[in-house]
Amino acid sequence: MSTVNTKQHNHNSGMWFIIFAAMLWGTTGTAQSLAPIGATPMAIGTIRLAIGGFSLLLLAIVRKQLFSGKKWPLFATFITAFFIASYQLCFFAAVAKTGVAVGTMVAIGSSPVAAGILGFLIRKEQLERKWYLATLLAVIGCALLAMAGEQLSLNLTGIVLALGAGFSYALYTVTIKGLLDEHSPDAVMAIVFSLAAILLTPTFFLYDWKWMLDPQGFAVALHLGIITAAISYWLFARGLKTVKVGHVATLSLAEPLTAALLGVFILHENLGGQELLGIFLIFTGIVSLAIMPSKRVIDIDPQT
């Protein structure tokens, strides 16, 4: 297989890793809705990071990927963990301030744009026309899904927090990609997630954790920590190695797409015309980005 074909194959595989990771993230809302009374969104976010970080750390140790002998850039590692933790805090606080619709729309909708800009400024990644088209379609679709049937509450503090969540996601995506240049995906995700969980340790003293003693609550916590954190970010890191930061954030909009479909099939929610149009636009944007070839990846080598 030529170098060009190998790069294209790795790039395409990476895109599917990102999509599968986002689909697992999309189960978060459904799982949260099944949690017992008393399981607040912030408590769920905290326990998700704790279980996810421990699982990733255990996996890296078992696979002997944690200690490679290479030095870790302390600032980049800490800043990555900080923004993983801040995403949890900003997103759930935004939803509490301004509602699920606006909080989700601003946070998830702003992240592809922020990631594209940061990828260009920090990693000098050029964005093709297909990214602009795919991102526009997916963000509009996300907005339609978020606003459908909801009474919008425009709270300035909530908007700022939601933008903070979108920026946090974009920034930790950029910094994780930088760490992946020198370290294995297993090691990177284990270190940054464990450190992020440690940063959120004080929040354990702010909530009542009795809901974790309920079998259903325990099952929800395990699903969120292992499926939507450990496994999903294990896939995410592998995709991030070969996919541009801006593309990653746009492909991650498979998360609200999955959440909407699970709402129909699991929670028996009804979809109207606006929701269906939103699903169609997100799907179209993701597919166009995933199947249209990247000129940078498939430039023809004169030697082949």
C-alpha cells in the first residue's frame, strides 16, 4: 500500500473512531434520565469523570502504556485536565442558568467553530471548503433540535458559561492532539482524565451520593463512566491522532444526533418536522465531511 493510501486509510478510520465516540456520548442524556431522584447533573458529571479516569488509568497500566520513559509537558497536561474539568462545570451550570435548549445549542454549536479557529492558530491546520459546509449544516441542525418545542430562556450568564463549555471542549481537543504527538492514546487519556477527576474532587463534598446505593443509580454511573467516558474517549484519542481538530469537533455533532434518535426509540419521544429537519442536517453535515476526500490527505505523490 502506498504512503498516500495509508494516510487516507488512517484518516478515514480516524473519522469513524470520532463518530463512534460521539455516538457513545449521545447516550449520556438517556442514561441520565434513568438515574434515581437525587442524582443532580453536576454529581453525574463528577462521578462520570471519576469512574472514567480510573478505568482509563487501569487500562493503560494493564496495557503497559503508562510509562514510556518520555517526559510529560507539565503545563500542557495540566491545562488539558483543567479544561476537561471546566467543560463539566461550565456545561451543567449553563444548562441550570439558561435551560437545556439554549445551553446545549450554544455549547455544542460553538465548539466546531472554536476548534477550527484554534486548530488553525495553534496547529496551523488549514480548513477546506467542505469543513465550512459540513459545520454550517450540522450547527443549524443542532440549533433546530435544541430549540424544537422548548421555551427559550436567554440568560447572559448562562450564555457565557455555555460558550465557556464550547471553548473548553475545543481547547482540550487541541491540547490532547499535541500530547498524542509524543505519547500513546492510552497514556494520554489516562493521565488527563485522572488529573481532571482529581481537580473535581472538592465537588464530592457538595452533593448527596445516596442515589449511588440504588442498583439503578449504580448501573447508570457505571454506564456513564465506562461507556460514555472511558471507552468513548479511548476511541476519541485514536481518531484525534489522524483527524484535524476542526473536523473532530464537527464529527462530534453525532452526539446530539444520537441523543435525538435514542429519545425516540428508548424514551418514546415524538419528533416534529423541525426535529426531523435538524436530524437530517446534522446527518448530512457529518456524512459530507466523512466521505468527501481531503485534498491535503490524498495529494498525489509523483513517485507513485
